[in-house]
Amino acid sequence: MQDQSRPIALVILAAGQGSRMQSDLPKVLHEIGGAPLVVHGIEAGLSLEPARLIVVTGHGSDLVEAAVSAHNPAAQTVQQTEQLGTGHAVLQAKEALDGFDGDVLVLYGDTPFVRAETLEAMRAARATHDIVVLGFNAADPGRYGRLIMEGDALLKIVEAKDASPEELDVDFCNSGLLCADAATVMRLLENVGNENASGEYYLTDVPELAKAEGLRATAIACDEAETLGINTRGELAKAEALFQANKRNEAMENGATLTAPDTVFFAFDTYLGRDVMVEPNVVFGSGVTVENGARIRAFSHLEGTHVGARAVVGPYARLRPGAELGNDTKIGNFVEIKAAEIGEGAKVNHLSYIGDASIGEASNIGAGTITCNYDGVFKHRTEIGADVFIGSNTMLVAPVTIGDGAMTGSGSVINSDVPAGDMAIARAKQVNKKGLGARLMAKLRAQKQAKKGQ
Ligand code: UD1
Ligand code: MG
């Protein structure tokens, strides 16, 4: 029984192999919305502003550690070299919790949907109970642990494998999440044995051991969908569908219009502002923010991109990492942009590749323009000033700079800088041969007639 301002340490269990995934990748690294499952678990827990964040790794620990620290450098990882059960897994965090005076919240790395509100409710229940477990009423209790309650007191958790027929009839099940004083959990876990059907050290033995000491355990309920765990590729696909449905609703609740929501795909971190309009069949990879009033037209693919207010993108645009579109920009069909800043009001409307570049305000890039940024070994930059007009089908051979207010003639191959205000034409000069078009056509037609007559 504690006040709710106690510091929280998250312990995220992520050591299991997930053999039913049939994968060389550790289960927690399979992705939903472009982020590994374990990252979703971390993100859920971060809403409690934990003082410590500990991830227990085992199978593929080097890969899991790399993914965890890439996402959250403050996270600590501890290894569970043998997977001897959930209780044993939590015990591995003991050293990392040294000197920590507060609550531990145990989460699973393969349970990505638990809501911040639910974790808050668990924390709130600590005001009256020493151990708080998160339960749910299972449509099909199957192999979940059963929560044996008496009023609001949790007497014990029984694993399905170890349960009596009467206990198996209980449909209030264990999600696996548990919150309690860290030192108490560690002390109780030292006494957990493995004399059970699985021969494992169960975290679920903690409430009963607590009760034997006169401590009070309880369970609060959440929606079953929140505790959805992922064990198979089929469950991963279902979880992805659920994630997408949630993100679509969230985007619409925040003021975006999705004309065909079921055809728009989001990443875990997609942000859409107010009055953003998203047409059908748009894919957001990770790292996309779209400011107020922008329009993403049909069949566009965006990742690692910032779209400024009122910009129009697509249809059929491809925005790759590092695309920075200013306010009121226009990016049209079959345009690819990578690592490039497009200044306010600038337009790249048709069939272009703009990579490793910057384009100043109000410049117009003609159809078919390409920044030739790669020489086969190195990448080079193209700098285009403000109010520039790049003629259609210009090849900008980087490194190259085009000054403010300059122009290039259509079809030019530009490989040296163009000073501000100049016009660069770099193509063969046109020659008109008097009457030759008509004479040549007549000759070819005559040849065709002669062939037919043979
Ligand atoms: C566990 C619970 C069960 C609950 C169910 C909910 C126990 C004993 N049982 O069963 O009551 O209904 O979750 O899904 O806790 N892990 C480790 N190291 C280990 C073992 C597991 O890190 O040694 C991790 C797994 O990677 C996974 C989580 O702990 O993320 C749960 O392990 P799992 O084997 O799936 O437990 P269940 O048998 O499903
Ligand atoms: Mg499980």
C-alpha cells in the first residue's frame, strides 16, 4: 500500500524464442507498424515516466539489445541465458534494481497493445494493495493462468497446466502484468520453486507467497484486446490489422480526413495534423510528420519525411528519408525525393528524382529533372536557390549549384555552377534542314509500297 508518486521501474520480459513464429529472428523483433514488438512494449510503459527501464533478453540477445538501445539509449538490458520461466526472468533484473526504492512493473515484450490508462489504473490500485496483477475476462481461457479471487483479493494464480477442473472453469485470466514494490517482488521470487507441470520458475507464484506473509494482492481487469500476445505469424497479422485500425481512428479523431481509411497504412510514429487530407492507398513508413492542411494524394509512399502545412503530395509520389517539404510545396506524380529540403512554395510536379539536394523558395523544377547525385562511389549535393526555373529534362550533375533566379534550358546536362540570374543551356544546338522532313517521309512511303508489290 503505497502513495502513487513512488518511482517506477519497468521490467520488460523479452527472452523467449517464440518458436511458433518459425523464425530466425527473436519474436520481440517482429514488427507492427514498422517497430519491433519490444518497442511497443517500451512505449506503453514510458507513459508512467519510469525511473528505470530494464529489458530482459535471452534468445538473440545481441539483436534485441541493439534494437532496444537504438530506440531508447536509457534502457538497460540484462541477460537471461537460460529461459527457466517468467519468475526467473524477473529475478535477472535484481542487480539492475540495486538501490532502487520504488515499484516494479513487469510487462511482456510480446504484448504490444496495453494502454497507458490501464497501467495508470494498476498504479492507482497500489494505493490499497501490495501486489496488483492485470487480468482480463477471456473469451477462450485456454492455456492462460487463472486468477483465483475472493472479492477483490487475489488468492493465487494457477497456470492452466496445474489447474483443477474447477479452477479451469474460471475465465478471469492473467495478462502477465504485475506491479508491486520492487524489493518485495525480488525477495518473494527468491522463494519461488519449480515444482510444477512445466518445471519453470513462475512469476505467477508471487501473489500466493505474498498472501502467506499477510500482504494484500488484487487484480484489476482490462479489455482482452489489450493483452493480445503474439505467438504466430497469424497472430502477428491480426495484431497489425488491429494496430492499423487504431491508428486510423486516432488520425481521424485528431482531425485528419481519410477518404478510404482501410487503404491507408500507418507506422507507429506517424503524425498527421489537423485538416490533413489523405486519399486512398497511401503508405506511411516510419518517421513521417504531416502538418496542418496538407493533402497526401492517392498511391503515395512516405517514410522519414516532414510535410509542411498545406503542401500537396502525389498522386504516386515517393518520399524517402530526409525529405523536408516546406509549407505550400507541391510534389506531383512519379516524383521521388530523398534527403532534400524543398523550400516554401516550390514545385516538383512531374517525373523527377531529387536526392541530396536543397531547393529554395518558390522554385519550379520541370518535368523529368534528375539530380545525378551518385558517381558510383560517392554521393554529391545539388544546391538550387530561390525562384529558380529548371527546364524539363534537366540533368543536374552534382556537385552543382544553381543561383537564385537562374534558369536552365530544357534537356540540359548541367555540370558546372550557374550564377544567380543566368540562363544555362547545355545541349546540342538545333539545326533546321529546309524541306527535308517532307522529302524523307515521301521516300519512306515509296519504299513501303514497293515492298508490298513484291
Ligand atoms: C504467462 C503466464 C500466464 C499468463 C500468460 C499470458 C507465467 C508462469 N504464466 O504464460 O499466467 O496467462 O503468460 O500471456 O508467468 N519469458 C522470459 N523468460 C522466460 C520465460 C518467459 O523472458 O524464461 C518471457 C517471454 O519471452 C514472454 C513472457 O515472458 O514475453 C511470457 O512467457 P510465456 O512463455 O509466453 O508465458 P505463458 O506460458 O504464455
Ligand atoms: Mg505466452
